[in-house]
Amino acid sequence: MLLRLIRPAVGLLVLMTLLLGIAYPLLITGVAKIAFPRQAAGSLIYLDEKLRGSTLIGQSFSEPQYFWGRPSATTPQPYHGGASTGSNLGPLNPALLEVVKTNAKALHDADPDNRQPIPVDLVTASASGLDPEISPAGAHYQAARIARARSLPLAQVEALIAAHEQGRLLGFIGERRVNVLELNLAMDRLR
């Protein structure tokens, strides 16, 4: 009697595992590779046949001649894809305030003459801790430092930011943004 009940349950489990655990993911992956080959491969950027990064995962830039991305909350190293997580610090948590103060101080120390308000995305981590983009305000905030470090006219750096600014998805989803890796690679191509 019990075997008669278990056999169909086990059979359904095996069937669903084959269909939804193997066949469906393979089908979707195949369709993605055909319809969106670059994105399905991780949106990787190669220069001179050398992998420079992905447009989907932030990277750590700390040199003054580069745009800096959002702080990463991943450990043990920043932008660790296997440790994707936010800081889980609430807005009233004193530890969050300390992290924000530390990040603001690093920005101020890198450009002490900059008196603009610091955009919030430059001092707080994203929900994933891997955000590859910053706001246009975050990029413009850093423009003077980068222009000085690279001995470029500020207008040229500002124009490059404007050229790499991405609009909202479908015109209304999300915020305007700038991909930090793409912008830094474009800066490197100037010189």
C-alpha cells in the first residue's frame, strides 16, 4: 500500500528534476547564448586579448587618476562575487555612520579642495555590494581630481562622463548611471 503511494511521488520528483532542474535551464541558457551572446557570457570586456573585467560587477579602483565606484560590502575582499551581500546595517546603526564617515574622509583626503556635497552613492554600499555603476553626480564629483591627476582639461573629463552616461531603462525604470569600468577604460584610451 505504502509503495503504491511512494512510487508515483518518486517518479514525479525524478521527472520534475529532469525537466525543471536540467532541461529548462539548458534551454534558457541556449536561448540566452543565441539571443544575447555577450550578456550570457558575463558582459566581459577584453582589451588586447586581456580580460579587464565585467560591466556587471564592480571593481576596486583606488588610484587618484581613476573614477571610484560605490563602496563594496563584500568580504574578504571588495567586489567578491561569491560573497555578494549588503552590509545589513540599518540607517540608525552607529556602525553605518562610521562607515559613511570613513568613506567621506577618503574622498575628501583624495581631493581636499572639492567643496561639493558628496553624492550618497560614493559613501554607501549597494544592496549586492557589487554595483558596477555610480550616479552621474558621483562621476562629476570626482572629475576635478581625475583631470588634475591626468593633466587633462576638466571639460574633457566632463564630456567623457556625459558620453558614458546611461539613461533609465525604457525611459522610466531605475536611475541615470555611469559604468565605472567602462569610464575608466575610456580615460585610459585618452592617453
